[in-house]
Amino acid sequence: MSSVFAAAATSNPIGTFFSQYGLIIILAVLLIFMFWSSRRRQAKQKLEQEAKARQTVPGAEVLLQGGLYGTIVSYNPDNLDEPAIIELTDGVHIRVHSQAILRVVTPTEFEAHEHDAVDADAEAAIEIPDHEQITPEAIAPELGRDTAAEPHVETPEETAARLADEQRKADEKKDDPEA
């Protein structure tokens, strides 16, 4: 059977060429395609980085990698190791690594949509307490203790007594399985 293929290969010069160099040609074509596609991807990433660098200026609204939105107060595009100063809300500034800025948010991304609007009656029904009314007791009344007081710290003697009592209860429960 191999003599039939050998005879066909020798009679057809194109078949002989592809049988000898076909794999090399396919590999060369794949390498050229991989090189071309990686260059395209790199060029696209470079354009995106340049666009981000142009938009990353003080006053721009940004999204940080942690999911926080803020406004750039200070940013040095020439030295990315220098931290950027981001204002999260009025008077609240944080220092972040310059590369923690995920993207510049366009104003249309975080504007309220028409269907997100709250009904005026529903908004009036929400009672928002004054700052003075928010106390630890108001937040957690179920604790049943004064949350503003210092917490009790057990002495070594109290800890030993508590552990001995817990051990005694565990032993009693083991001795009386019905209880």
C-alpha cells in the first residue's frame, strides 16, 4: 500500500512538495497570524491607555478597582508610583496607587435614570433621624446594656471559675444523657 502512495507522490510534484514542506508552511502561517494578532492587540491596548491618561485629570470622576467612585484631586501621570488623591465625598480624601484607577467614568454612566426616580410620597414617608438621635442604644437596643460603657475584662480568677463551671455542666450532662 505504501508503494501506491510513494508512486503517487513521485508522479505529482505538488504532492511531493506538500508532503515534505506542508507542516512547515502551516506552522509558518500560524506564527505569522499569531504575531499579527498580538501586535493588533498591543496597539489597541496602547490607544486605550493613552485615552485613559488624557482623561485622568484632577476633577474627573473615576471608578477605583475596589468599586469606589470618586473625584481626582491630585494625580501625576508622569510618576505612576506617586499616589493619587481621590475625594470620595465632600471632605473625605483617600490616597490610592495611581494604577488603582480602573477607568474614568463618563457623566452618563452614573446619572440617575428616569425609571430610578423615587416617588415624592414615598420619599416623604422615609423618616431620617437627626445626627443627635443616632446613638449606640438606638441602633442596638437588643443588647440590653450600656454600649457606651467600657467592656468588662475577665480576670484570670474569673476565667478559671467560668471554665470550671462550664466543665462541671458538661460533665453533668454527660452523666445524665436524658437531661
